[in-house]
Amino acid sequence: MLNPIAMIFNILPPLEKIGRGAIALFALVVAVVLSSLTVLVSMIAHNPLMLAAVIALGIAGIVWWLKKRAKGITVPGGIPAVPPPTPLR
């Protein structure tokens, strides 16, 4: 599947082995990450208590983020980063 990318490295013979090795390493990293994610999701979905905890943490995180976002961003001096809107006349 990644052979067209490896063909780019066939211009110079020393680059061919390096390119194929880099592609194999990249594919290995992607495979390990996706496999671990699949196992983690299946473990969480299988255990109802863990599933409830993850959902509760997700909801709490969203609420915290929305509250933090509603406060506005201030610089260290306490001055709002965005000036207040001017009133319409």
C-alpha cells in the first residue's frame, strides 16, 4: 500500500533501504497506536463502571472548559485581552 512512496526513494540505491525502513517504522508506530486504542476502548466499553467514570469525566471536562471559556482571557496584569464592546448609539 505504501509502495508508491517507497518508489520515490529508488532514485538512489542507498536511499531505497533507508526509505523502506522509515516507512516500515512509521507503519509499526501507527499499528501499535491504533491497536492500543482499540484494546483500551473495548476494555472501557466492557466494564460498565469504567464506562460511567469516563462519561462523567468527559462531561466534567466539557463543563470546566465552557466555564473557563465564559470567563474570558486576561493577561497577567488583569486587563482583558479583548476590549469590551462599544455600545451602539
